[in-house]
Amino acid sequence: MRSRFDEQLAHLNLSLIEMGALIERAISDAVRALEHHDAELAQQVIAGDSVVNDKEKDIESACLKLLLNQQPVARDLRQISTALKMITDMERVGDHAADISELCILLSGQEYITNLVHIPKMADATIKMLGDSIDAFVRKDLALAETVIAYDDNVDELFDVVKRDMIELIRENVENGEQALDLLQIAKYLERIGDHAQNIAEWVVFSITGMHKNKQLL
């Protein structure tokens, strides 16, 4: 009985890794579409969001079956309930990648008012956070989860840099305003993605310790 349960948990971990790969690719492609004025790639990211949504439903169904059929306790229960929390944040990340792509299509015919330096750095940072948070869950690595939580400060700092740059561009020329706001919104979506990755890592801490944001839950 236990071996069957362990097999199902291993399959759950694999599904989370697959969903993580999908959203990491979506972020990467969305920002690459922005950098290269590639409306077609941006449209592919938007279309691919349905695959992420389907993956979320599949994982949710697998978790509920484990809860109902296996009646797990203690650490096993924490692991399954954490997976349910994780996929909610992961699905929202997919939505934000699609949101970024919609703005990429809007901007695809425009010459940029500035070199895109910090937005791609934000994307790289959030992709790292997401990958590490999922790895931390699969490997039950508390130190890695805590590193992800702390790393969100880097994303926030990059967002602040983008915000200051956009404000300065508007001050220099009010005609920069519309595009500056669109680029700032893209940065904001990436900042939110960082927050979702941080949320995932916090639930990973719960799966290992039973503590969530310094409160004992289970």
C-alpha cells in the first residue's frame, strides 16, 4: 500500500516539474517576444496558457484523489496540500506571462524609448525563483526554499529601478508616457510573478516543517 502511495507522490512531483517547465518557458518566451518585437511568439504564449490551465486541473484532480483514497496524515498530508497551494500560484504565473504577451503585441510595432535591460533581468530572476521553489518541494530542501523567499528582494529592487527609469523618461518627454506605462506594467507583472514564487517557497517550508509564515498549521 505504501509503495503505491509513494509511486503516486512521485508522479505528482513529476507533474509539478512539468507544469513548472511550462510556466518558465512562457515567461522566457514572453520577454523574448518583447525584446525582439515578435508578436507571433507573444501570441503563442497566450495560446499556450490553456495548456497550463489544463495541467493545473490534472494536478488538482490527482491531489484530491490522493486525499480521498489514501487518507494521508502528517507529512504526506502537508505535501499534498502544499501541491494544491502551489498550482494556484503557478496558474497565476501563466496568466501573467499571457498578460505580458498581450502588451508585447501592443508594443510590437513601436520603437522602444529605452534599452530593455532590467526587464529581462527580472524575468531571469523570476524563472530562477520558480525553478528553485519547485526543486525545493521535490527535494524537500528547506534551505533552498528559504533562499527563494529571500531572493524576492532582488526582483523588487529591479522593479524599483524600472519604475525610476520610466518616471525619468516621462519627465524628459511626456510623449514617452504611454509606452513607459506599458513597460512599467510588464515589470509589475514580473514583480507579481516573483511574489507567486515566494508564495510557493513559503508553502514548501510548510510542507517540510508544518510552519507557514511563522505559524504552526499542521
